[in-house]
Amino acid sequence: MDTPSPEQPPAAVADAATLCRELRALLPPGAVLSSPSELAPYECDGLSAYRQRPLAVVIPRCVEEVQAVLRLCSARGVPVVARGAGTGLSGGALPHAAGVLLVMARFDRILSVDPAACTARVQPGVRNLAISEAAAPHGLYYAPDPSSQIACSIGGNVAENAGGVHCLKYGLTVHNVLAAEILLMNGERLTLGGEGPDSPGYDLLALLCGSEGLLGVIVEVTVRLLARPPCARLLLATFDSPVRAGAAVASIIAAGIVPAGLEMMDGLAIRAAEAFAHAGYPTDAAALLLCELDGTEEECTGQLMRVESLLRAGGATELRVAADEAERLRLWSGRKSAFPAVGRLAPDYYCMDGSIPRSRLGDVLERIAVLSSEYGLPVANVFHAGDGNLHPLILYDAGKPGELQRTEELGEKILAFCVEVGGTITGEHGVGVEKLGAMCLQFGAAELERFHAVKEAFDPAGLLNPGKAVPTLARCAEGRRMHVHGGELPFPGIERF
Amino acid sequence: MGDADLGEQIRERIVEAHHWGRGLRIVAGGTRERPGRRVAGEELSLGAHRGILEWEPSELVLRARAGTPVLEIEAALATERQMLGFEPPRAAETATIGGAVATAQSGPRRPFAGAARDFVLGVGCIDGTGQRLGFGGRVIKNVAGYDISRLMCGAHGTLGVLLDVAIRLLPVPECEQSLVRECEPLQAMQIMNSLRSRPLPLSGAAWEAGLLRLRLEGAESAVSRAARELGGDAEADARWWQELRDQRLPFFRDARSLWRVALPPTAAPLALDAAELIDWCGAQRWLSGDVDATLVRARAAQLGGHATLCRGATDDPFHPLAPGMLALQQRLKRVFDPRRVLNPGRLYREL
């Protein structure tokens, strides 16, 4: 099970007062925060179960200031954790107790939008949605749309390789980023990728995407913009079982249709979302599909007819096409608020992020149901059905002794099953600190060693976001022993989230 | 030739080469030797390591051994109306999927559907120490661990010998229509620039020898409407696009010296003394003719891109890397191949 803190012990603990004095000498007034009340807002990211105050928070405004901070921290052996908007769901931006939290929020300028090349050059703190807003006058938009797009920043999107509900057709962040400027921990500036395709040498841009802030600090990003499709139609279908809904999804894909979005919710999630958002979902359904088709008017109309007949043939109990844009947005609102909606059903919930081959959906849901009743913990399932990314939400009460621990155990069993059927422990939220234990389920020692060595190639002293994303081999060894002995956990005194 | 798993033999060869510090020259179909520097070393052939391992049509994912011919995969996929979205070139029937991924080669669909690396979901490989490794997987969304699968794409085998690759597939579009019109290169560029921001069912935009060709693919109604909007003459025969993809047009066949220049798509024409073919809606310019390497590289860099010599005499076909970037790539090479066993020097002398 995961412990809440990053694994490596704090590097040589710097004298906080001296460090802050040195940082203040490098940066303009107000850019260094160090009092407890100033640090408090930064002690966690979107995963608030993990909290840690850093030695200091720095809020630089230009690349030269970031370089100065990195050089100082390199010289002093002080860990640095970069943070964008702080919306991440795996604790990737959790501060380091003996380190500096580098807040990139003031890098919030859109540097240029090129409507002919269909690109935008932006600073890393620019919000995801702000890019699409800036591109809108040209009929363009930035495709990846994580649920937090109103708040999350592009630098964090690149670091986590963020997804969204439309990535089945339009790809993840890695598919929509053309170039990134990064600083290595020693302050060296590098350009990865470029506006021309296929940069010479190794594809370090692909490596950067999803590297969770361990390889470099992103200081500029060039993204690809797409032409806004003139037409989008949303179809709602209900089923009397999630397995049947899963089969209907497979039939759509097998028919050669790639919907812009294809989302599924099970009964518990449907009822929670309806009570929360009043989206107009039928609350007696066991499964609900939202299928969005986009493109030209002709494409939409043709595909809509085909999808309707496939869903009918697949046993849909109700079929509804959003009549207008208002209804389309209302139907989406239920899905987009599914997490907070489910969150109201219990004092706490734990969100999983497994990815599975679509064809195994039935097996996985069945297994989750069995485990759920075994543990006496309800699980609501929200599923990016088109791309196989499953978000089981385990409902629990952290106030009840032992329930958190059982929740984590249940979660790990679900992830283990995802891996067993050929999937992965995290489809889009990242490993951060939260899934370090689960990483041991997916990778062997040889792969983990290579991951550590890749980090070392970028950051030989291991100062950039240390202890995140990749577990130590010792941790995995301990984890395996834990499984062998079962029941009693070693080190019962350690907090386990 | 039948399917066979040569993984263990390949591993043993690498273990031995690592032990003695001897270089291995990795070959599969033998069609992708260029562009690349000459590799000193014994041949390590993957040509017989072949076969489709997994393919569930409703998953749109295929996993195959690296030595499987692209044509064999495409013939299988066609039975379910699916395809490789990045259209890897097939210079000969022997061209393999592993070679396509290792050299990151993509065809005319690239600006509209994605590059080779965009379709890679996972790889099984053996690094330069003889260690078998698995990265990525066969699911579309996967952010566990660094994305080493995509790093392997385009590494020309210098970080690991690919044993198998998992690839995302695309459905074959309902219909295809090629449009052709006469125009000068500047006008062609203007048209391409105006197309990029429009929601059109485009899957190709290229210019050669006074002719701009646009390929439309998708639902029949959408394609015919777009064809009416765009104008130009319908081309009944779509062979030109296949020959462009496989680099078999006379332009390629006759080139003694062939440059590939990758540029920001809106960059001005290269205006060098050589025949030019524009692909990828402006982002890829092919040059045929004896042009001075320094001149091409300087012009490409000035326009924000880079140049690769795909045919012709040279010691360094790939665009030089800045010192800091080269040093970082050398450190990465050491992670996976500390004794420089795998295709040593194929990409750069130092890698």
C-alpha cells in the first residue's frame, strides 16, 4: 500500500532561513513565500489526501528567474517540485518537505496564435481552456479536454500527458503538442520537438509527455490547433446491464466509427449524477452511454443513423438524441460532474484510473462487483468506454477505523485485475505518489531500473520532483512480501492512504 | 515464410555482443538502410521473427512481431476494413512493421492522422545488455512509467531491438477521392495554408511538377461535398498516392541525391537549385538534385526545420544536434546500451 510521502529521504536538509534569504536575493519582492500561512495553500494538489508543506514556495515570472532558482537549488542540493495549476489527481505536485515548490502560475501568457500553421505558442501556466478561447476567433481549438480544463494548465497537461473525453478521436496531450522548451535541473535550456515534424535524434518530446515533472521544468509549449468541427451530435442510450452496454460500444468501433466521445456510467453513477446535475438521465437504467459524433453535417447525420441502429441492435432500452445545443450540454453536464456527484454519496471516495482492453469490460466490471460486496464498499463506475479508461469510485468513510485501509486494498485488487487483463494502473491521472505501490504490479525490476536511469540522464543528482512516479526497487520488494504474508501489514505505525 | 518466435536467439546474440563489446547491425526487411550512417558490426536479422500476435478488430489494436511484413499486416487488416493510420512506406514487399516503427516513417496521411509514434502503444524489446523489456501496453490511454515505447520509435534500434510492437489502428474510410489541379508551388502553398484551418475530410495534400493533389476520405456525402467546394479535377486512379507513400514516383526513382526537409508547414519554398516535391500539406519537402549539404541545412534551419539526406554520399545524413542536446542523447543511449552494441553510430557518430 502507498505511504503518503515521496520515497527518498529528504536530501541534505538545507537551512530554511538561509535558503529563503538566497532565493529572495535572486527574485523580485513577493516571489518567495515561507511563512506557514503563506505555504498552507500549496501543501497539496488535486489529491488532497496527501499534504506536505515545502521549505519555501517560489513564484517566478520569467525563464531567467526559474534558471536562477534551479541553479541555486542544484548548488545547495535542494529538491525542486514544479507545480502548475495544482489540479493533478495523483499527488504529482505534492511538495517536498526539504524542497522548494516552483509555482509556474505567472507564466500565463499566450505568446502567439498562428491561424495558418494552426499552432499556438504558450507559457506553461496558461489554462487549457484559455488556449481554445484564444483560438476560437479563427475557428480553431485545442483538442485535449480534461474535465478540469477550466482550471488546469498546459504545463501540467504535458507533464501528466492529460487526456479528456474526446481523446478517442483526437488523441492525448502527446498527440497535440509540437514542441516544448524545458530547463534541466542544472538550468540548461533545451528545445524538444519543433514546429517542423520529426525532430532529429531521439523523440524526447514524447518522453517528456507524462514524465510527471521528473525530467525537466517546462517553460514554453507549442500546441497544435484543430479546425472546430461544424457539427456535433450527442446520443444517449440506456441498457439493462453494463456488459450489454460494453458490447454495444465494441460494435460501434468494429463498424469503423470513431466517435468524438464515448462515455459510460453504471447505475450508481447515473443516479448520483442525475441527483447532482439534473441532466435528464433515466435513473432506473443499469448503464448509460453517451456517444458524441462530430464532423461535417453530412458525416454527423450518416454516423448518427448507423450508431442508432447499432445501439438498437445491441439492446438499448432507451435512445435519445440531444435536440439542440442546450440539451447536448445538459447531457454532458451529468457526466462531467460525475466525480463530485458520486462524492456526495459517502463521506469520502477513492478514484481509480485503470485502463483495460475494451473487450474485457464485462470481466472487469464483474470482478469489481464481486470485490465490492466482499469488502462491503460500494463502487460506482465511470468509464471512458471508447478508449478503455475506467474510473471506479470506491465509496468509504475515512472516519471509520480501518475503512481507508480496506479501500486501498480493494483499489489495488482492482488495479491488479486491470493489469492481469492486459491493461494499466493509470490511464490518465498519472502515478504521482498515489500509485507508486501499484507500479510494482505493472513493471518488473528491469523496467523500473531503466526508468530510474532515464531520470538520471536528465537529472543526475535526482533533485527534480524526487520520489514520484517510479517506485524504488526496495519498495516493490517490500510490497511483494506484504502480498505473500497477507493480512498483517508490516510497519503498522506508518500512515497509509 | 511462416510465423516464428526468434526472441531467445536474438537475445543470446545481444548478450554475446554485449559481452565482447561488438557492434550489431540490425536488419529486418532490408528496406530502411537509408537514411542512416554505415554501421560497423555483424548483421542481426529480425526478418524471420514474424507473425501477428494479437488483433481484436473491435479493439482497433494490433500487436505483431517486429519482422512481420507491413503488407502482410495490411492484407489481414483489410479483411475487417482496418488499416495502419500512419501509412508506413513499403519500398519493397519485405518492409517490416518493426522497421517502420524503428525509423519512424510515416506516409502522406501524417499531418491529418498522426505520425508513426502517435500510433505506437507499446513495445517489447531487448536492450543492449541483452535484457528483455516491456514498455507501454495495448491500451490507448496509459501513463504508467515514462513513455519508452515512443522513445524507441525513431531511435533506429540504437536503444533497443524491437521484438514486438502494439499499434493503434484506424478504420478504412468509406470512400476516397483524389483531386488534381495545375498550379505553381507558391500558389500550392497558399492553398495548403488555407486548407489547414478548415474542417475538411482531408487525408493528403501534396504538390509535384506543377500539380497540386488533394486526397479526401470519409463518408461519401462529406467527401463529395468537400470535392465540390475545393474544385479541381477528380482523379479516377489513386495510385499516385500509393506511389508517393512508397516513394516510388519517378521523382524518387530518378533522384541521385535525395533530401527530406521537414519544416513548419507555412515556411516559404526552399528556393534551392533542385527539383522539389511538397508533401504533408507543406511540412515535408523532398529535394532531388545535387545541392550543397551546408546550404540545405542552413536554409532548413533558417526556416525553422531540419534536413536529412536520404540518398547520396555523406557521412552525416541527419541534421546535427546542438552540443547540449547531443550530450543528453548520449546519456540516454548509455541507459539502454552502455557498450554501444546496437546499431552503433547509425544515427550519429556519438550514439
